[in-house]
Amino acid sequence: MATPAPFFKTITKSFRDVPTQPGVDTVQFCDAAEGLVKIFGAFAAAFYRNPDGSQRLSVISDLFGNPAFGIVQSDLTGNIAKVRARFASHAVQSATLEDMVNSEKVEKKKTATEGLMWLLRQVFQFFAVLSCPAANVARNNHRGLKFTAIGLRRSQQNQSEELSVSFQKAYEGSLRPHHGMMVRPLFALAMKACPYRATFYPKLGEPEAEVQKELDEWLTGLEKIVAQMEKFYKESGHGTI
């Protein structure tokens, strides 16, 4: 059986390579975001496995038959499609994400603007839905892309720390202040259900050193874009990411 290609060799565009000046390139951002949807496949594949490869829970076959998982990916791709549709109809005015949002504001439209906002927020839905379907009630209350970047960065910097700890710390520093008392316990449960490092990272491929370098550069690019768009949305009065 052939060895699967490393994850970062299978995606069209890394966030590392998305131009951000004079603004975030719209088409290349969408390409990179579509690659982000793929990374959840590696996360899901590791989700129900112990470090020794044995099955962690007996419902692994049910997971992939659960429509909730498809809904999360559908939401992500749907919002990418909204941004792409705006570019298709207004390419000149939408060369960058910032230009796209500003042009919609002039027309008093918000379809792509809100789609982009949700795209920047949505990623953490993956963790919530997989670990605790009831946590889906919180889907409109989190800033997921930012959260995911923080969690994966912490995991990169603390090689002996399990993902559950990294993402719990990320949650405390990003999403928790925005959640009420009813939602926090649901996300606490989600943190505990993160896959083990030993099962998740190998899903990204080999050789490890090369994959870790690619992941670090991918994360750095993602963090830069999130920070730039977060500042833009806030200063331009388009909302809070």
C-alpha cells in the first residue's frame, strides 16, 4: 500500500503563501480556506483512536454516518462559496477581502461580508459537534478560526502537551469570555474529547520534521490573516471576529 502524501502536499494553497498587502488576496485566501476543511479529516481520523492505534470508542463507524459532521464542513464550504460568488460577480471590487467588504457596504449588502465573518469564526464548530452534538447550540457564539490558531500554536510550542490541554488553554484565552454559564460546560467537554497528539499529528504525514515546518508556516500565515481581518472588521465597524 502506497504511503499517503503529507497533508500539506495535498492542499492547493497554504495560508503562508496568501498575499496580505495591500489586502488579503481573495482568491488565494479561499484556496487556503478550502485546505483548512481538509485538515479536519485528519483530526476526525485521529479522534476515536488511542495512541496505540486501538479504538477509543465503540461508535467510530457511527461518527462518519452522523450528518452533524457533514453539516460543519458544509457550513465552511458554503461560506467560502459566498466569498467566491461575490468575487465572480464583482472581481475588480473584490481583489482583496477588505475591498470586497467595503464594496458590499457601498451597495448596502452583507452576504459575502457575513459569510467571511462566519468563516473566520466557524472552525471550532468541528470540535463542538464531534465531541458533543448538544454544543451545537453555541455555534453562533464563538470565534473559531482565531481559537484554532491559538490552540495549534500552543501545541506546536509545547511538544509534550496533549491537544486537550492546548485547546483548553486556548479556549480560556479566546472563546470563554464570550460564552455564558450554559455554554461553558459544553465546550469544557469538547476540550476533553480532543484526539491524542500521538494519533493526530501522524495523520498529517511524514517526514515529521518537514510536516512540522509546514504546519508552523501554515499557522503563522493563518495568524497573520486573522489578526489583520480582526482589526479591519473592528476599525471599519463591520463587527467583531
